[in-house]
Amino acid sequence: MTHLVLSLNNYLINPITFVINSIYEIIVQILQSVEDSKNSKAQYEVARMLHREYQNESFDYVHHLVKQGNLNELVK
């Protein structure tokens, strides 16, 4: 009898656990995408502001340095 109860329990719990874990992973991926998007937009805005100060550098170069986190290479 105990074996039957445990077997039924595993039969019902495993699919439910799989569905819950799948939903959790989807939510995590969505939130990660939102975070990446906001980070990308913030990097673009920082590069835009820095480009005004360092006009002798191309915007693409400044944006690249911002994405790499290596602003020491900027020279006025």
C-alpha cells in the first residue's frame, strides 16, 4: 500500500514540479532580458553624454569603451 501511495505521489508531483520549474525559468529569462535591455539603454545614454564631452572621438568608439568599461582610453 505504501509503495502504491509513493508511486502515485511521484507520478503526480514530477509533472507538476516540471511545469513549475519551466515557468520559473521562463520568468527568469524574461527578467534577464529586461535587465539587459535597460543596461544597454543606460550604456547608450552614457556614451551619448560622454561623446558631447569628447567630440574628437567617434560615437561608436565611445560607446564601445562604455560597454567594455574602459573609459581610461578617452583623451580630450
